[in-house]
Amino acid sequence: MMSYSLALYIFCLHAVGAHFTYSRVPYDEALRSPSGMSVTETLDFSRNHYDRIVYFAYGFLLVLPVRELLSSVRKSSWVLELLPTPRHRDVIVAFV
């Protein structure tokens, strides 16, 4: 259930970025109203860093869902048929 929540959170971040375009998301105004401080002024940003926040969140928050997906795939029997046989591994290594 946690993986679904994390994936949903990532999709919501991307939806907000797509709605406003990433460079114009008003995250600073949204945080200024409840706290009274400006992130841009406090950290001396010269531009909107919402895209970097989303990219970091994408990498950080999708670790658990990808881990669960890979562990469930590893337990499946059909995956074993997709793996290369030892003969194919030799050919792959020869090209690398």
C-alpha cells in the first residue's frame, strides 16, 4: 500500500508541474502563506527550483515501489524464461 501512495504522490507532483509548467509553479507562495517565510529569499535562489524538487522526489520516492516490483518479478516463474541461457550470455559478453 505504501508503494501505491508514493507513486501517487509522484504523479501528483508531475501533474502540478504540468499544470503550471515546472518553471512557474507557485511553491514559494504556497509555503509563504502558512509559515510566513519565503524559501526563495531564505536560500537565495535566483529561479524556481520546482523541477529539481520533483526530479529528486522521483528518484527518492520511487525506490520502494521499484524494489517491490523487482522482488515480485523475481519470484515469478515466467521471468526465468526471459533470462538468457548460458549460451546467450557468452554471445552478449563477446559483444561487450
